[in-house]
Amino acid sequence: MTILNIALDKQQGPIYKQIADAISHKVEQGQLLANTKLPTHRALADQLSVTVGTITRSYAELERRGVVEARVGAGTYICDKNKTSWVFEESTEQSTECNFGYNIPPNLDRSGAIQQALSALMLQPQAINQYMMYQKPTGIPQHREILADWLNNQGVELKADRLLFSSGAQHGMQMVLDAYTRAGDTLLVEKYTYPGLLSLAKQKQLTVKGVEMDDEGIIPESLIAACRQHQPRFIYLTPTLQNPTTAIMSFERRKQIIQICKDNKLIIIEDDVNGLLSSTRPPPLVNIDSEQVIHIGSLSKCLAPGLRVGYVQAPKHLHTQLINVLQNHSWMISPLLTALACELILQGHVEKTQQGIRAIMEQRHRMADKYLDDFNPIYKQGGFHLWLTLPEQWRLSDFIHAAVQQQVIVKSGELFAPPAGMIPPAVRLALSSPATLEQLEQGLITLRDLLLSDPINEFAL
């Protein structure tokens, strides 16, 4: 773990700024090099005998100055000024590192499907020329109809005249928050929730409050209490393959939650990005009451994240507002990309990809069972990730650091906790993320050995 020797003086101004200034100075003096990982919020707070909130403010200040960058699932690092800004991430194909951090589809060869779909599009030169021009923010009607028909066959009851395209589910969430919330509003979420949503809420200056969960998701009685205490207008939920806990809400629980939301005039933002991965899930919330639910989905998990085609459906009285926000964001979603997505749907490539992904994940789940079963990991059929509570002898920050030292990247439970929420002593492992089965197996073996080891001996090595 990086040790930061920082002298603090309560007489010299806010502590969080002193910490930010000290780290900035160490970077300028070459004492902290580019890509150095800083301690977790909790670890540095313990080192300096300050609160975790103080460290959070310090890191936010450093990020504002451009000194550090927060890498989702990995931690906070000193910025590399020489790094090419447009490079997302170098491939780990030839690397000895095993990265369980990214909840992405497993490696599949999609080139043949894309080639066939593009070839079919190129036989329609008039349509191609149309796609190269501006379209209405609502998109091309035929594309909406194709997607809506396919989703209905998948058990998701959306209406073509109310469906809007987005640039993936994350953009769909941003559209929804921009359309219907303002700074200071309270947004309810599950006790542990998607970090991307927390980032968007922070950007919008929303107050985020977590609601207690069980193995089916949020608990009805806890939701009632949260409504009384906070009087929120929106709640963000992932009822199928919840991120990170993998919980799947039963049909009866879904009906209970919707009724509570109706009684409290609470609109549900349903993130169904993982919904199409499970072949046995209950109907989505939007099927039960489309006027109580803003439904967000995407083809990123079941087809290809690089396609950047998502979709949103809002209740009738909120629909026009969402169109206006989409127009303000980007005027429209690329018609060429929606056309390509529709062609992939019509040619049956999405179902074939779904089948391939499910087969790969079944194999990877079996491998996880082989090495981690003694530690009671939680996962569900079709899901990309598992949720693992650490043995009592391990502190979360120590385990994350020890795993990194052995070239294994996992996602800390700290990243899923809303502000002021309890940090779970758990990690999320995206079994879909390692590029090869060999990498996956080696990573699982390393984690198994680490979980069985004594932290004191581990750090003494």
C-alpha cells in the first residue's frame, strides 16, 4: 500500500485542502509518479486519523485540479499527462494480469455477424444516404418498430411510439436525470448500487439515499420508511441481476414495490440492462405498470457494447420532456447505428449471440464454483458477475491491495455504497471480463489462495 506521510495542522486551513496540497506537491516534486495508485479512502483516512469524508473531499479536489483520476473498479491514480486521451484501455490479452473489474460481455467473434448486417445495409443505397442526414430526435419509426417487436418477443412490453433510442444505458440514465431531476432532489437507490448511477447523481448534485435489501432486492417495509422520511420523487432499481448483489426480484415483490411507489407518487427508474441475460427472470417492472416506470435498456450486454445502442421508455406524461433532453444532448442517436442494430436483430444474430454468451457464462460459473465455492459467492444464471463477502480476517482495502500485488483486479464493495452508506466487506468479480479461460482460471486460483491466507503473513512477504 502507498504510504503518504503528510503533516496536518488544524491552524492551517481546511484539512482536506491540506491533504490535496500535500499530494499535489509530492507529484510536482516527483515523489509520486504517474499511474501510482493512491490508498483507498478508508485506508488513507486511517493513516492520517481523519474521516473518510475528508479524504473523499481531498480526492475530489485533486480530481478537479487534474492531479488524479478515479478509475472505475480500480481506485484513484496519479494522472499520466503523457497518456493519449482517447485510448480507453490497453488489451490484457497478452498480459499476466487478470482483470475482474469490467462487467462486459465475454469475448466473442462478432465480425461475421457485423459483416453480414453491413452487407445487407449496403444493398439499400437510398436508405444509407438517408441515414447520413439529420433525423428527428425520436429516430426513424421503422427502427423503433423493429426494436419494440423484438423486445416484446423477449418479454419486454415496450411501445414503438414511446420508445426512444439512446447511446447506451448510461446515456439513457443521464437523459432521465437531466429531464426530471434538479440539484438537491432526493433519489432512492438500493443499499448497494451501480457506480455509474452514483457518478451521474453526483454530477447532478442529487441526494442519494440507500434502501435496505434482502436476497430479492429492496425490502418493501424499508421502502415505505424511506418514502416517509425523505419524500423522494424517483427511485432507481435494477430488479434483475442487480449490480452488484445479483439479486432477482420475484414477481410478487415487484408488484409490492410498484404499489408502494404508486401510493407514494414515486416514479421508478428501471435499469434493465442485465434483464435480457437471464432466460428465467420475471417480467420487468414496466410490464406491470408502464405509467409508473421509466424503463432503460441496452444491447450492450446481450449483443455488443461498442454498438452503443440503448433505449428508454417513459410514462406518457413524461415522454415529451425526454425527447427535448435527447435533442439537447445530441439532437439524435446515429441512424446508421440504429439501422445496424435492427439488421442484426432481423438476421437473428442477437439471439445467436445471447446463446453464445449464456454458454460461455455457464462454463465460467462452473469454474468459479470449482475454486470459490467454499466462500459462498452469490451469482445467478446468465449473470456476468458474482458478489463475494470476504472472510473475517480480511479488511476490504487490504484484500484489494493484496490482489493487485498478485496482478488480480477486483471491484471493491466501497464503490457501490451511496454517500454515507455502509461499505460492504465484499468484492464484485466480473467472470465475463478476463479475455481467456486460462486468465480466468489463474485469477480464480490466485483469489482462492489469497482468501485462505493470513493477511499478516501476506503483507509480511
